[in-house]
Amino acid sequence: MKDNLSALALKDKHKSDIKVLVVAEDHHQRMAFSDTVRSCGLQLVDCVSRAQLQDRFESYEGFIDIWLIDGDYDNHMATATAASKAAAVLVGFSQAPYLNEAQQYAKWQRKLKRKLAQMLALPMLVDDATDKNTAYKNEVNNWHYVVFLGASMGGPSAVKEFLDHLSPALPVSILLAHHFNQTMISTLPRILNRHNEWRCQLITSTQRLRTGQCLIVPIDKQIVCDSTGRIILLDQAWEGDYKPAIGQILKNTSDVYGSELINIIFSGMGNDGTQYLDLIQDNDSQLWAQDPSLCACPSQPQAIIDSGYCQFVGSPTALAEKLTEYITERAVSVPSDSFIVSDL
């Protein structure tokens, strides 16, 4: 939200007079925003990529009331929104399902409508009575911690044991990077989901972290995390010999989540993950490892331990118990509202 007072002023406008500009790089995302804005009865000025915005910006007549920006809010965007006298600027959105996924798409659209109604104090954007009753509820991500798991050879059984002993009701969201064969990676969710309530799935599009969920990093494409809890899928391959690159993800997640990040390295070959451990310590992120004596392949957790930065070593079960204890202890001493994360 750019300016709460300006945004509140929108409630006095008829919704057909509220001008909205959408900026998104993904064509499918632009279609979803366009459809949603029009279904709200708002006036869609344009739906463009950043490059198209530069070419067309001077042709827009009058002020733009609301900007919906799916991407970074950099200096160029700040200048453009200021010049348009925008009442509200909303940045960062979950990936819209495809239109042929009717149920999921409708759920995504209803959520966006409720969020707009809540943040802009525009209850007329919500269509039915049920949505009107829930429009102003606080809809935030309910995870407080990110748990990053790194594994390689021997990892599936260790990670599964860890998940089997960890409650999905904890305020954590899990991100798993596993060195695996490209033809086998799709089987990993089925292996990890068995006999527990965790929702394990391969990342195939940009999405958000959720509690009770274990997102598996793809082998063929890079991911980047942002501070809103969004996992952004990039159309580019991992650099270096390890795919996915555990060290690269460790650095990114630690820079973003700091002391709310717990990293755990399980059974595996090599030393991927040891490249940036001094930076991880500086960010106050936790670093734990599976006991090498209990690993099918001990070299990866042993490299973490040998670095001198590892703060806890144990079996997969002991690691799950330690994580539960760690979160419970911090919940007593830290107010829960300190962890609210925006979710659009």
C-alpha cells in the first residue's frame, strides 16, 4: 500500500471510475489480472510488461488510482507510480492458475478480490454476501519460520523420517533441495508424502510458502526467494556442478529470512552448501546437520560440521524434535505479530 489516506479516498468513487494499471512480465499472469480487474467492475487502463510500460506511459490520460505490480518495485516503478498520482500501489502476487483449472483459478480470483476490498476499503469489490463478511479478515501467511533442507545420496529416507516426526501444524514452511536424477525427481513427493500429513510438491511455477507444505526445488531451473514468502521460478539453469545448488539457495534464503531460517543438511555426497556459511552465521540463521554416522553418505553433513558453524547434530528424528523444541521456546519469548508477512 502506498498511501492509506489516498486509498481510503477511493471508497467515495464509483468503482467504474477507479482506474487500474497492471504491470506483469508473464502473459498468463496479465490475462488473469485483466480478467479479475474487469470482473470487479474497475476501469482497466492497461495491462503491460515493463518494456511496454516505458513505451506507453506518456499516452495514459489522467491519474491512475491503483497499480498492480507483479515483480520488483524498483526506482523506475517508483518514479512512474509517483508521476501518476496513484492512490495505491500493490506489489507481489501469487501465480494465477491457468483458466482451464476452473476451481483453482476461481479460488485465486476470489482471494485477490477480497484482498483488494480489505486493503483499499472497497467492500463493493466483493460480489457475494459470504465474501463481504470475510473481506476484512486478516489474511496473512501463517508461517513464522522457513526450514530449508539440503540432501543428496541417501537423502529421501532421511528427509522422510524427519517429516514423519514433525507436525505439519507447526508455523513452518519447508523448502527442500535434493540432488536427484531429473527422471526421478517427480517421484520424490510420493515418497515423502507417504504416512504423514505434509503436502510435498515439486515447484513448477512461482508460488508462496505455506505451513504444512514442503516445496521441492526443481533440478532444471533456478529459484529465488523474496521477503514476502514468494518462491520465484526462473527460466534459467543452475550454475556449477550441483543441481539444484544448495549453497546458492542457502545464501539466498539466509539473506532474505535471517534469524527466521533453519537450515538442515542431510545425507549426501560432496560439500555443496559450505560456500557461504560465514554469511549465514552473520544473518543469525540456524545451521544443523544429520549425524554422519547415521547417513548413507556422510560427506555432505560432515563438511557442514567440519566448518565449525553447525549448531546441532542428530538423527532425522532428533532433528525434528529439536526443531519443535526450538520453535516452541521462541514462541514463548517472541510476540506472534512480529512475523506477519504480506500475502497478495
